[in-house]
Amino acid sequence: MGIKDQIGDKLQTAFAPTRLEVIDDSESHRGHAGFQEGGESHFNVVIRAAIFADMSRIQRHRAVHAALGPDLIGKIHALALDLAE
């Protein structure tokens, strides 16, 4: 299973979102630090989930990082998050 799918699975399980998009944006970073051939280094994630309603922006980001876990986070060079209720 690729990193994109792992991200999607973990976030779906943790947050039961009403909207979840995991976009591999690696190709647009070709030539930049962290780029790797084959992609799966730079991601944009959009999540809409009720669980975020009472969380601050920092709490939301921390929750996503905790859900992904240190092993998966360690494989990602860049992770842009758009998190809302």
C-alpha cells in the first residue's frame, strides 16, 4: 500500500470525515528539497470532520499528526493540511 493510501486509511479511521482528499503534490516539487522519484513525498490533505468543531487549529494539526503516527510522518517530506468542521 502506498503512502497516499495509508494516509487516507488512517485519517478515515481516526476522524470519520464528511470530506477527505489526499493529494500527492510531489511532482510540482521536482528539483526542490525532499523530492523523490516516484512521488509520495509532498501531500495536500483536506478534511472536513465534526470532531474538529471544538479544536483549535493547533489541536487539529496535532490530532492529524497523532493519527498518522511517527512512522508514517517520517516518510513524508511535506504535509499541507486544510482542516475544518
